[in-house]
Amino acid sequence: MSKVFKDRILEGKVAFLTGGGSGIGLRMAERFAQHGAKVMLAGRRAEVLEAAAKGITDAGGIAGTAVLDVREYADVDAALKRTSEEFGLIDIVVAAAAGNFPAPVMGMSANGFKAVIDIDLIGTFNTMRAAFPFLRKPGASLIAISAAHATTPIPFQSHVCAAKAAIEMLMKCMALEWGQNGVRANCIVPGPTAGTEGMKRLAPAPELEDQIIAAAPLGRLGTKDELADLALFLSSPAANYITGGSFPCDGGTSLIKSGSRMEEAWKLASRQKPR
Ligand code: COA
């Protein structure tokens, strides 16, 4: 984690992140810590969390760890309670824990489908629902990590598509219900992002990555830093009037998907006989 940051815009704030030990969640935690927030990294693997927290504290930040599975409400609840006792009321919650594997509907068992729904959707509900009593109100910022899957059906990704669509709606409902408490709830919608578990699982060969880059309007993959910057913005006073939104950080890749679908639709239409 780089030490050089002039403005610490989250000084005195407290952040709790599931999936905080690695990937996008960790990079967001690092960004929050660089800006003065105390961060609690929650996840399933103690050694991964410890190493991540050490990276932050070695760079001068303040970080703690909470070993939990987001599918277990009582564990999430206990971790949030401990965070508020050790660090103070919670200003920022990020639900970044996620599960994914590519499989067609007929290639996944009911339990396989449920595993992803449980981690992604139920895990996000558990995290936000359990956090509410420990939030600083008014002022808290809740962020769930969605994906283009929420709005674009993707083959071999039915479980993630269903979970992410539901997560976006869940966050909008929380924005509605908790607006009166001064709590904001938003989604970040990452596109293909370099060095992530998602890219490893969904584009495991270099030629698949090349295809994604070739089709991307900005001609490259995104970076975890760019997602962290969006999370920082959504958690800063600059976003005080922003709630209930889903914000892509995807280099325009979602536009291309809908564009190619339109092309296919036009081709199909041109083959139809005029009535
Ligand atoms: N194809 C089909 N089914 C699969 C599968 C695959 N590639 N991988 C797992 N499953 C099924 C398992 O067979 C099991 O179903 P069954 O009991 O009917 O056999 C079910 O999914 C649960 O698997 P299990 O390994 O017991 O679950 P888990 O809770 O330990 O792990 C996963 C959850 C499967 C999502 C796992 O990939 C995970 O933990 N991922 C976390 C990290 C991650 O995915 N990051 C990417 C984010 S984009």
C-alpha cells in the first residue's frame, strides 16, 4: 500500500468490508485506510486476512480482522458488534464477498446454485441487515458489489446473474427504507478487472482476455485501484446526496454487450419476411 496521500478524506471513519482480505475488497480497504479510516477486514481465511491487515498496518494504517462466513448471520452480527466496540460506530460497509464458477444450468446442482445465491445475495443481506444497528447515523455509506450480470443475461452464469440482479434491488430497497436515517446504499458494478479472481475464473486463457480488451471501448481492462476510487467517492462527502444507485466502473464494456445484442436483433429482423 502506498503511503503518499495528501488529503485524508476519511479521517476518523470506520469501515467494515466482507471479502476484505483479497481482491477488490482489499484494494478498497487499502484506499480507505490511506485516507485515514480504520478498516475491519472480514472473510473466511484467517491467514489471508492477517497478511492483508499487516500490509495496511505496515504502511501506517489501522486494520483489524474478522474470520467469518457471510452465510452465517450470527457470525456477521458478532463481527460487526466487535468492530463497533473496537473502532467505534461504522461509517462504511462494503459487501465484496462473492462466489462464482462457470457452469450451465444443467451442469450445476441445486446446491451449486444455492451456494452462490447464499454467498452473494444472502451474504449481502446478512452484512447490511446486521450492520444497521452499529452504523453512524446519519452519514453511513453502504456499498454492495454487483456486476454486469445484474442486467445482462450471461450463459453459464445463471446463479451470479440471479444473485446480482437481486442484490441491486435489495440495495435500492435499503436506500428507500434507510434514507430517513441518513444511510445511503449503492452498488458498484465492476467490469472486467485485471488481477481479480473473477477474471481468473471467467477468462482463464490469454486469448479470452484479449477478446475482452479488443471489445472494450476504452481498450483495456479496469484496475482494482479504479474500483477503489469509486468506493472512496461513494463513501466521501462528495457523494452525500447519492443513494439507490448502481454505478458501473467498466470502461464502457456493458455498452458493447448491449450493442452486439442489438446487432444480432437487427440481423434476425432483416431475415424476417415482411407481412
Ligand atoms: N461446476 C458445477 N458445480 C460446482 C462447481 C463447478 N465448477 N464448483 C462448485 N460446484 C458445486 C459443488 O458441486 C457443490 O454442489 P453439490 O453439493 O451438489 O456437489 C456446490 O457447488 C457447493 O460447492 P462447495 O465447494 O461445497 O461450496 P463452498 O461453499 O465451499 O464454495 C464456491 C463456494 C463453489 C462458490 C467456491 O467457488 C468459492 O468459495 N468461491 C469463493 C471465491 C470466488 O468464487 N471468487 C470469485 C468471485 S467473482
